[in-house]
Amino acid sequence: MKLELSLVVQGCRLGVLTGLGRAGQHSLEVPGCLLYTRCGTVPHLTQDTLHTLNNLPSITQLTLNTIAEHQEVLEEFKEGVRKFAGLHDTVLYCSLHDPATSCPPGHITNKTVSVWGSGGRIELTVAKFMALQKAIQPDLYQSMADGETWQINTSRKRVRKSVDRTLAHLDECLLLHHKTQELIGVEVLGVVEGGDVLEERVRSARETAKRPVGGFCLDGLHTAAMEQHLRTQLITAVIKELPDDKPRLLQGVGRPDEVLACVEAGVDLFESFFPFQVTERGCALTFPFNITTDPEAAVVELDKSEAAVGQKNGTDNPQEDQTKMTPFEINLKDKRYRDDFSPLVEGCGCYCCRNHQRAYLHHLLVTNELLAGVLLMLHNTAHYCAFFTALRGALASDKLDHLKKRVLEGPGGGPVEMGQEDQVEGQWKWGRRTRWRASGNGAVQICIFLFDLYLTSQLRTNSYLQ
């Protein structure tokens, strides 16, 4: 496995990761993403349904927490997960944890780490971890690591211990790796830990780079762990210690705005769990990323953005799942989509957008039909993969600033800032109060507040009578 770079501009790296797979016949363009799966299957989708999509990533991500409880079955099968799950013509990457779920902290020792399957906690020693890799037979896998340093107020001593444990685990994994016949030709990705302590991050990267690894996983930098400015600062420092010809995979970051910031910091690969999270919320990705040069098309998009802004600001009755939304998606459970017969995204070529409308997706969601998850996962996966294609195109044509502007506008055409989901939440939840505070004098404020209460009561009464 080797990373061949064709362009490096202000830290952004454009190239191709070649020599993937046991025979080296696969490749992946970077910046890019992996295909997120659970137990070898993309959630909500069968293999036949999944392959109605074009330009899928050539690397499929398996998570050890969903595979570990099936170790005995795989050892008896003896031919690995690829054949067991019918994952043909793809490169398999095995990560330690599922990026879409959180793990309870406090279950790591000097000799073991824990993963959480459907049956509870599974404690792994290095020997058991490597036995699992032998049974899974991936093409590349993440080394065992102590990643429990992302919580707030983690002490420097705990962070230092995390780095030491991770390096010790890596040495033991590499030793057993070279003795295992079934893992010949398989690449190991070393894990860079260090929490939010810059010195420990740099030490972890420097020491990991000295080992014979095929690439690097940057762990403990996920969305819930820290703000983007700190994440960028740490990544920039870490990148200086890593070789240019090996890929850097960032774990736990999937939001488009954060992806763009991390690509500028020098990251090559990302996990594609974000479309799954959006699907589970009953939402659809609609953020724009096409760089339009046609003036007429730009005018049409501007009109649609203004209309979307009007719809968003007119919402006064949010549902609970909107509290977890990001500005890059729309909540199709909202009643406004009951009579919306447009596709999720104009011009999207996925099966959902070519054959169904927002109103139909709204109906499927409010009636709890399983087809809703299938159609949403199809669209969200296609939209997310297309975003990475657009990102590579923008880098190649020197239009990254233009792409950032388009993406950060959000689906409604307004600016999106880091952490704006909390601001959007506040506007939805406290809509009347926000407008009341924004009014001119006290008398006007009281009139507007009372008028809002009156309208709300009338709407609820009418809805009840209907």
C-alpha cells in the first residue's frame, strides 16, 4: 500500500492510495471516505440495493465490536469475513470501535481493552485481538489502542499512560502479526493517541512513525471530544511527524464542515458513519457542494435557497429528534414536507431522488415503515460520497474556497459556523422568545409575544378539530 500524491496545496493532499488488497489490485482516491458497515453490511441496505449506487468507496470498514462475538463461527468457517458476508471485490478494513456509537469508559487495563457487542462487554488481550484478526482476514486493520482520553479534564498522567499503552500494544501486535501466516500481505495502521495534550500527541506520532506500519489512525479527535480549532491545531502538529507516503485516517469526524477543515490540516481518509446517523434521525442530507458556473443555474439555486430560508424560519413546532440535527440536513418528519412533492435534492441521481418525493418519505417515516430507512440510507450514502468526489474536483481545479463557501451555506442558503447546530436548536426551541427579544420597544415586544401565543393556540385548535 502506497500513497501517490499528485497535488499538495496549503496542506490539502490530492492523490491515489494504490496497492490495496492482498493482490494490490485496488486503489482509492484521496481525500476519500470508507464505506461504513455493521457486521459487514451497510445498515438498512442489502448488497444488491447498495450496488445500485455508483462510485462507492473501495474500502469497506468492519468494526471489531460487531464481529468479536462471532469469533468461534469465523474460526470454524476458516475463510474470513469477506466470503462469509459476501463482500466481493472490496478491500476490508477492521477498526476497533464503531464510530457511530459511544463506549462506556473505565474498562481499559495495561493488558486489555474492551469492546461492546450486542451481548455486552468483550475484553480483549493482544493475543485475543490478533486471533480475531486471523479469523476475520482483513486487508488492513487498526492496531489495539487505549483511546479513553477524550473526556473533559483527563489528566496529563492518564494521557501519557494512554500513549505508552498504545505503543506497547502496537509492538505486541506487530510481533504476532509477522508470525501469523493468514496475515501475510495485510497492513497494520498504527494509532496516534494523546488526548488534547500537544506534547503527547507529537510523541505518539513520532514513535508510531518509527514502527513498520502501513498508515496512521488519528484517534481521540472526534466531534464530541473537542472544538474544531483545537482539533486542527493538534492534527497540524501531528502531521509534521508522519511520512508523506502513508495515509492518515481520522476517526470519529464526519460532518462536512469538519471534514473540510481536517482536509486542509492534512487528513486523507474519513469514516462514513455520518450518513447513518442522519438516517437514524429520519433526516436527509441536502447541503450543496456543486460549484456552479452557469449564471442561470446560480439564479435558480438562489431562489430555492431563499424559499428554504422562509420555510425554516416559519417552523414553530419542532420534534425532539431535531435537537440532534446539523445544519446539513432536513427533518422529513416535519409536517411541512407532507405536501412537498419535490425530490430530496434536485439533480441527485440516487434511486430515491429519481423515483420518490419528500412527501412520500414523510409518509413512510410517520407510519414507521422500514422502507424509509432504506431510501434515506441510499440517498445519504450517495450524497456523502458525491461530496468527496466534489472535494477532490475542487482541489484539482483550485476551487476549494468556492466549495467551502457552498457547503457552509447549508441547505437553506445561510451561513453555517462550527457548532451552529446548537444555535439552530435554540431558534427552533425558543422561536417566539427570540423574535420577542429582537423587537424594538417594550410595548411592541409584548404585542408580538401575545400575538404569537394567540396564533399558536389557534393552530393547535384547528389541528385538533381536523
